Amino acid sequence: MAQIYIPARFNGPPGTGNGGYVAGLIAAHMRQAGVSGAVEVSLRAPPPLETALELVVAGEGCECRHGEAVVVTARAAGPLGPVPAAPSLEVAAQGRAHFPPVEDHAFPGCFVCGPARTQDGLCIFTGKPHGFDGVTDVWTPGGDYADDAGLVREEVLWAALDCPGAFAVGFRERPMVLGRIKGQVARRPEAGAPLIVAAWHLYDDGRKHGAASALFTADGDLLAQTEQLWIELK
């Protein structure tokens, strides 16, 4: 039995934990328990903030519980699909100019993509550039997101790969929330270096939308990737 705790800073929609951040916390625990490779995390209910949540890891799966309620489940998963070649740093930087303004953002206080969080958020503002079929931005993680070895923490990398997927499938026009995310971190980068964030559309099925995202070094080396299921709000 273990616990995870989501500080209020790391929110997604108001009053709940950012889905990617929560998934990364759980994936890190599963890796410590001996699970290798990709992890698939399903959000069953909005993860509460400022609350100790019980994490039960059994074999290659786990449940995250708030009292008797199951909030998140996770399991070891098969390999993720191929990713496209990384856009150049110059192309990726163009995406930010096409990010929606604060008045058009459904969750402007989101830790990852909220334009109202320029002081204490990740400020990953992905938009469509010229030269890449998806959305992009350049992100330089600060030292406060690193561990004692200077490497960016796993939960922060998962968070950085969360919201870009929503913008790749049309979050601005149809607000949605994360239902499932499957991811794998190949290598954690050092804080302080610019990274390329990219995401692209996979499919649409009614109110369900599929996206994928990836994090690259400035030279285009793949660091981490995810595949996501987004649920359009009614």
C-alpha cells in the first residue's frame, strides 16, 4: 500500500488533478514496483487535490482509491505506435502563436496549458505551425521540476504530454477531458534545456477523440511519448 498526493498547484480542470500529472505519479510507482515498458492509466473519476489517495499495486496493475471509490486504474501495456519525425526547434516554436487567447480557453487555470498560470505553470501553449501536421511548442523545464540529479521528474513529463493532445483534436472548439493515457518515458532530460513538444490527431468516434504526443530534445531525439483518449464534454 502506498499513497499519492496532488498539491493544488498541479490542477487540470478546476478543483481536480491534471490527468497527465496524476498518471505520471502512478507510472513512477509502478516502475518502482518492477513494471517496465509502457503504462496505461484510466481516469475513472476526477482526482481530488490536497488529499492522500491510496495506491494499491498488484502484479502489473494498480488502483488509486479515495476512500471506497476507485479514482484511477493503471496497468502495464504493450508498445506505443510510431511517432513522426520531430519538427525542428524553429518550426515547433511557431505553434505558440496559434494558441487560443485566455478568453477562448475552457480551463485557463490549468497547470499545463492555462494562460492564467504564467507565474507557476508549465506554460505549454501548443498550436498549429507551418511544417508539421499537428500542434507544437518549445518548452524549457525549470529546475524546480527536477530531482536531486537534475533530471525532470516523471510526473512532470507526463503532464507536459497531456494537454497538447487535446489541442491536437480540437479542444478550443469542443472542450474535453482526459479519459485514458498510455505512455512511456525513454529518457528523462535535464532541466534547463529547450525541448520540443508535439501532438497529433489519431481518430474521432462520436464524443471520443484519440491523440498522441511526444517530447523530443532540441536535436529531435525522442524522450517520451503518449497515446490518449479524450472525452468531449456534453
